[in-house]
Amino acid sequence: MSTVAIEPLLRYSRRERAGFRCRPKIPSPCSVNFCSLTKLSPVLASFCSLRLSSTTHAVRASSSADTALAETLEGSTSDGVCFRETFRLPRTETVEGKIFVRLDQASDQKNWQLTVGCSLPGKWILHWGVTYVDDNGSEWDQPPNNMRPPGSIAIKDYAIETPLKKPSEGDIFHEVMINVDSNSSIAVINFVLKDEETGTCYQHKGRDFKVPLVDYLVHDSNVVEAKWGFNIWPGALLSNIFHKAEALPSKNEDNNSESKDFKQGSRQLEAFYEEQPIAKHIAIANSVTVSVRKCPNTAKFLLYLETDLPEVVVHWGVCRGDDKNWEIPPAPHPPGTTLYKNKALRTLLQRKEDGNGCSGSFTLDEELMGFLFVLKLGENNWLKPERNYFFIPLSSSNSLTAQTAQPRPKAPVSALVSGEAAESNQENSRTADTDGSIDEIRNLAGEVSSQSGGKAKTKKTQESGGKAKTKTTQESILQEIEKLAAEAYNFFKSSIATLSKETTLKPEELKAPPKVAPGTGTGYEILLQGFNWESHKSRRWYLELKEKATEIASLGFTVIWLPPPTESVSPEGYMPKDLYNLNSRYGNIDQLKDLVRNLHDVNIKVLGDVVLNHRCAHYQNQNGVWNIFGGRLKWDDRAIVADDPHFQGRGNKSSGDIFHAAPNIDHSQDFVRKDIKEWLNWLRKEIGYDGWRLDFARGFWGGYVKDYLDASEPYFVVGEYWDSLGYTYGEMNYNQDAHRQRIIDWINATGGIAGAFDITTKGILHSVLERCEYWRLSDQKGKPPGVVGWWPSRAVTFIENHDTGSTQGHWRFPGGKEMEGYAYILTHPGTPAVFFDHIFSHHRSEISALIALRKRNKIHCRSKVSAIHLFLF
């Protein structure tokens, strides 16, 4: 489930008058309650409940001759048209709206009503729970039954999900109303808003919304409450609405259906209303069609380009040879065409008369080999295929009909990429925004160089020729710094940090096609976790992923990690029962096979999530203990470790840590290892898995893992060896060598075949970004401080997964800092893993740009890192 951090758009509070129940009145932009624009991003400056972003361009191409040619080509799909092809242009649009949270006094003037609403269309779910007065931890509890609105569904034992509905057909907002008993022992109402259609979960400042009902949370930055309203509206904290914590009954004294009567505090009750901006990304499938015919009178090529996009600029050029070097063709050009950086021409396509899209026509000389183009939508979004531009073949010596009839590779699906110029020479391409960023960063780098006595000069283009190798290397490094910093600077202009150390990479050149190492792949893998904690709820997750296969490939991912496939006691799949039963909450075995085939068709390797540490039993023994297994693998209690305190196993003692929720399997037993090896090979052959993600790897010795990997010969393997980092008096230690050494020891025990999630790096990034402790980014020897610093080819770096984020949130990455985290792991060695919730969210364009940057610079799991001291003031 995606996690989207949202900042306040508008707040105001009002005093409650006796006998008067207010509905929220949304002020106009000229109201005294309107938040200062300096506190809002330009995107949030409008108070429209729903709008699509749009852009107007200055140039326009149109002429009567072009229109006539367009009509001719449109009407001649067979007469004279020697080439015609349609390219798909999948992209996303951002729709903006708002979430509101309101507390009103109920009609009985005794209790209260909490209302949560959303203005965007869709199916919205309130995922919520409560915290009682005597609870000390951060876990939620379920609310009492009399507090749950109709249609609510219990989620395990900690939360409730309630659908939002429109009060009437004409209302803009979907909303849900929760009755709050003023005599309850509830201290806090916690919630997140979930988009059921996309799985996205919207939070408050990167964490759960909290509506506190007692004093002890008034200093929490995540509270949603009544506040002083811009020096105009007086108001009290929501913690003053109810009673002091010590005056409330405890959780154990509270009754689910009846309220206790006790003495109220003397504080005046206070209502509040708060709004938060929300942005939803909608997938849009556009296309562009190119038709070519040869003019019988002039022998020139007449090319017609049309698209269903409303307004788009085409950046184009021509080529004369197979090398496809961009050239600017001689005039005439379409009206309004301008030169772009002496590398290409740009033309605004003309809107069609019926308003459905736009088009343009181009006259090209017969000696040209091809027409090259990309499309630019808005200010900084480029629509282009994976090869970086569209190529339309032209030829004077061979007929176009013959060329198009030959087998050709399928046109790659276009990706929406931010901030990349559409030029054939990518080393020299810069957008206008990036140019400005480079100038700023170059000035800073120049100051650093002058202070440190550095003599290397930064250049915008790298000269070739008889330069000294040392100087060329220095200039290459500085240029790499510029490119990385410029793109990062565009992502994070709003947050300026003080850096003590930063890293830049010197990618190693590929001398030959990458070799595949057993268990670790080629080294160029980019991993996507293909699910979150809530994915099972649709019961058709395999079908949903199948629909996204081509899109995932176009984003640059080469490996995907699928959820556990087996029958399971828990719907998420991590309490497996019958290992050979692959009908799960995510779909059935046939749907899984079909999904894997489709992923393989787009060159994506597939990892199966296998739970080998524990297994749930089918039957009870004579003592009523669940330790007898059924299904195809009919194990008895000899398959359970002897020191499992709950399941009376008769096996040997455990070789790892105990997982207390299910019987822990004894991997020292020959029959257990034989059965597991046969099962893994069956999965490889029957389903087509290419490798494994190993759950709870701490539970058994890595040597057994080696045995399983030797038997199943996976392409790629990553283990979840989860361990706590080192702390002293609540502060994270600078030296985390002991922590990463334990992960390295496990990898060694597997024979070095398996990789492991770099939990050390994730923990360090938490402190770095939460507290600006950038000195943590290098260890005492100047290397990266995680597993990636010691054994990068076995480190799988990540910032979030289904356990740490999603709706579980056990160790959520610092809110609003996700892109800084991805900027680190996607520009460093190791194998980076991206969480499903992040790539299919508002972070999509930034993450895809970083993936493209990684591939363009050939960064791989063994790339070298050099520490560069860079001080930004």
C-alpha cells in the first residue's frame, strides 16, 4: 500500500455554540483564514476540489498546406501510404483534491462525532484503530463495537476498515462519521486513508493521522486537532476537548456497549476542522501514430504525425546512416518550428478541428535514412521509448513497404520521464531547469575547489583528444558529480541540508556481456517488491500484476519479488500450511503461472517468497497441540525443533532463533531437507521462478540454505536476516560493524551464494535523514557503513518493505525523505530494491529517473565508491 505524506492545506477552528451544529464552511482564497502562499507549494495554491494540471505552450505549427496534407494522409490508409505504425504512450496524470477531518458535537449535545472525508473520486476506505489511556506502546487496538460505523470490517485484532460514502448524490466529498463517547477511555484515534482502487495509503506528514483525546499527545507533530487559526480564530487544543488522562477509566474498565459515568473536567469543549491536500495519480493510455507516403511529384517523403494528446511539442531530427546520429534537416520546416540547442528542432503540434488530439506534417528529402523524434508534454515530461527516441525508417534505395514487412522488434512502451532532454547524445543533453541547477552547483563546487587548491576544471562537454589520462579522469568525475547533483537538486530543492561527506561513483566499464553468477545474477539487477501488506485483499493480485508487467519493465526493473504463493493460515502468506497448494489469497496456481510467463516475456526475472523456517500444522496430537502436518508433505512432530516452547517437537534443537507463532522446522532432519529441495525444484519447473526471497533467515543455519540453493540453482537469492542495530542510551552507535558482521556471517554460511537485505544501511539512513547526521554515511575507513561497504555484490539495499511500511509501519522510513533514500541506494553499489507502494505513487517519475540514471552510468552491484568531501553552506 502506497504511503503518501501530505502537508496541511488549510486549518481553522471555531467555538461551538450551544444548540448549534456547524457544517464546515470552506473559505475562499480571499478569506482571512487563507493560508499564506509562502507556506504552500504552487501546486497547492488553488482551492479547487478537483483539477488536472495543464500547460500552455508559446509556439504553434499550422498552415493550410499542412492541413491539406493531414487530410490526405488521414484518408489514405492504403492509397500511397508506405509506412504506418502506432506507438503506445502510457503515462500518469495527477489529480488534486483534499482530505478533511472534522470534530462536531453530536445532536444530543453530550457526545461527539468525528468525520473524515475526501474530495477525489474513487473507492475510499478508512483504515483506523484506537489507543487506550493505559496503552504504552505504539500498536493500535480495535474500537468498541458501539463506535464502529455500519459496513466496518475488523482487520485482525488491531484495526477496523470502514468505507467512505457520499452523503447524497450531489456531494463532492466521500465521508465517514464515527461516534465518539465523551466518557470513553480512548486516548487517541489513529487512521490512514486508503484508496482501494490503487492500494495507496495517505498519511499525515508521513505518519498515521492521530486525533488525541487527552493531554499526553499534545506535543506529537502528527496530531490533527483544533489550533489557533492564523491569529483570527481562537481555539483550544483537541486535547482540551475531553478530560485529563487520570480522570478517565482504563481500557480494562471500559465497556464495549455502555459508557461509564464519571466526573467531567472543567474545560470547555472545542470543535475543529482541518484540511490536507491530496494528489492521486491516474494511469492514462495515449498513443502516437506516424504515417509516411512518398509524394509522386517531388519524390520527397511526406510524414504525418498525430496523437490523442491535447497539446504536445515534438522534438525531432533526421539521420542519414545506420548510426542514427541526429541532424537538423534543411528548410522548409513546419511554421513555428524553433531550434533546440543546435541538436534538434521542436514544433508544437496543431490541435485537430474536432478537438480530439493534435497533429503535424513534415516534408523530408528522399536521401534521408530516418526520422527521429520524442514528445514533450508540459514543462519537463518527456514521452519516449526505452531506446530514448522513436525511429521512423526512411530509404531512397529500398521501398518502405519492404522494410516494414520485415520482422522488427516490438516498439518499446514509452515511459514518462522527468527532466531528460530528447537528444541523441545523452552526455550533452540538459533541460533548461537542469542547466540552471548545474550552474548553481558548479558555483558551489568551484568555491570548494578554490578553497582546497583543486585545479580541475568543470566543463559542460567533455573534450576528446590528447588529454592526459589523469586530467580526463578528474574531469569525468566532476562531470558525474554535476549530473548526479543536478538531478538530485531538482528533486529536493525544498529541503537544503548541510553535508559533511558525499559519495560519487566511478562505474566500471563493461568489457563483455555480464556473466551470471549463481544466486547473484549479473550485478545489474534492479529489484521491485511486487506487493504490499494489503495486496491479498483483492483476491486477484496476480491478475493485477499481469496487467502491469509491460509497465514495470518500461520503468527499468529487471527482477520482481512476488508474495508467498502457498496456502496459508494468514492471508498475507507468511504462515504456510500445505506447501504444494498454490491457491492463495493472491490468486490460483494457473493465474500465477500466467503472471510469471508474462513477466518473462518482458525480460523480468521472478523471485518466489519462500517461508522455510516454519509451517502451520493440519492436525492436533493427543495432547491437543497442533504439530501434525497434512497435505503432500505429511510430517509429524519429528520435523519440529525440540526447543520450540509451544509445539512439543521431537527434533533436534534449533540452529537459529525461534519464531513463536508457528512450529519451527528442524532442518537438520534428512527427510525435511529432501522434501524442501524437491519442493523448490518443483516450483522452479512448474511455476518458472528464477530465484528466491528467503523469509526469516535468522531462524535456521545458513548452511542448510546452501544445501537448498545448490539443489535449486537459483538465478538470484536474497535473505531476510533481520537484526537490531547497535544503540547506546537510545542513540544509534556510529560504528555498526557488529551489526553488519552478523549479516555477513549468514551470507558466508550460505557459501556466498545468497545476498541479504542491507538492514544496516536502512537504519543508518533513518538517522542521516531524520537528524541530518550525514557524517554517518562513511565508516571509519571511508567506505559506506552498511553491508554495501563490505560485500556490495551481496547487499540488497532498500528503504521500505511490506513489514516496515505499508499498513504495518513497524519501522517506517522518515516521512517525506523517501526520495533522498532512493537517491542514495540507486546511485550506489549493491542491488537496489524499490517498494511497490513507492513506484506506484507520486514518487514514480523521480524513481524512474534515478533508475534511468543508474543504467545510463552503468552502475552495478560492484561499482566502486570514492568519498568526496563536499561542504555546502
